[in-house]
Amino acid sequence: MYYIEKHLEISAAHRLKLNYDSPCQCLHGHNWRVTVCCRAEELDENGMVIDFKRIRQAVHGVLDHQCLNDILPCNPTAENIARWIAGQLGPKCWRVAVQESEGNLAVWEAD
């Protein structure tokens, strides 16, 4: 099995839809740190699990300097962002970690 990790940083804004009062319901931004983990039993014809550039385009190219509420089809929590990123990359992506601020990390991982 081959494994790769890609680390990215995106600057983006969001506002959360919550069933309780929170300042996070107001538009605010983060410098998100994202770690994408992919794996494959066999390398592709280029000798890769997945091209790092493809990961960057799917994450940074879509989310950076955006309002995530306008991009994502769900409430843009760190958990939902992680799951959305994994969905953009397909079955080779088995883990995504999204850190929205120091000490706050959400992880999506395939079963």
C-alpha cells in the first residue's frame, strides 16, 4: 500500500447555521490548515497515488479566499468541510483533517 499526504492552507470565511446562539453565526474567517491523506495498492501509470497538484486544485483552487457558505452544499463546519474535500478526491482519499484555529481540529476518515 502506498500513502501520501498533502498539507495546504486556505483562507476562507464562513458563518455557521446553528440551533443555539453563537458568535460563529456571524460571518468570520479562518486560515484553515488542511491535511489530505490518500492511498492506493498500485501506483498509476505516472507512478503516483494521486498527483499533488490535483489535490491542490480540488481544495485550494476551489475554497481559498471564498465564502464557504457559497461553495459547500452543507453547513460549513470543519467536520463537513473535511467530508466535502474527501468527496471531491474520490475513493483514494481515506482521511482529511481540517484545523480551523489552534486547538480545533476535525477529521473525516473512511471506515
